[in-house]
Amino acid sequence: MRYFFKSLVTLQGIEQNLNENCTSALSDPDLCFFPQYALKYISTPYFILNSAYDVFQFHHILAPPSADPLGYWSHCRVNKSACTPAQINTLQGFRLSMLAALKPFYFYSKRGGMFINSCFAHCQSESQETWFGDDSPRINKKTIPRSSW
């Protein structure tokens, strides 16, 4: 995936729009396209909304069919209760890696916040139902938009 995003940065000429402090600090400026490298250089208020188990990342990065020719992950991808203990451990590791990448932002940001839930979802903010529904994800009884206030 890093090669894919590096190609995207090159194709669209994005590097010139990446944070200059970030690109000058890293030996590979393309890394500034990734949040774990770019976040510490953002000074405006910033709110992160993501699932710790992003279903797109799960299906296309962690266990894509192209990397699973024997179908070891096929049942787990379709039905999370069909995951083996080893697969659950892999998913937990994926989640922990993401949370570790966000830890500096969590501890040091004075101008930002996060809403990270454990739903198997992607694009949690595109519909009113996700934001305000009775079954909308909550943290401390607050829905997504209420947590950013």
C-alpha cells in the first residue's frame, strides 16, 4: 500500500501540497501523506474519526484475496465470528498498531480530538443515519458529532 500511495503522490503532484515542515523532516517526503507522520505538523484544530477495524483496510490491505490464494481469511472476512483465534490476534494487532500511531496525537494535541470506535465500518460520516441514528456508535454516551463539541 505504501507503494500505491507513493505512486498517487507522484501522479497527482501532491508533494508540493504536503506540509513543508513534515517533508523537510523526513528522508522520504511521501510519508507525509500518512497521518502517523503528518499529524504532529498540523496546527489547526483537527478531529479524527475512524474505526479501529476499518473494513476497507481489513479487506484490501490486511487480508486481500490476492494475498490469500488458499482462502485462509475468506470466512473471517465475511463473518467476523468465523475468525480463528490467530486471525482475531492479527486483527487485534492491526488495531493496536493504529492506536499506537495515534498515541502521540492523543497525548500531545491541544487542538484536536478523536472518535475511534471498534465497529467494522468504513466511511462513518457520510450519512445522517450514522451520525444521529439511535444505533450510532457512542463513547461515554456521546454520538460522533456530540463528541467533537
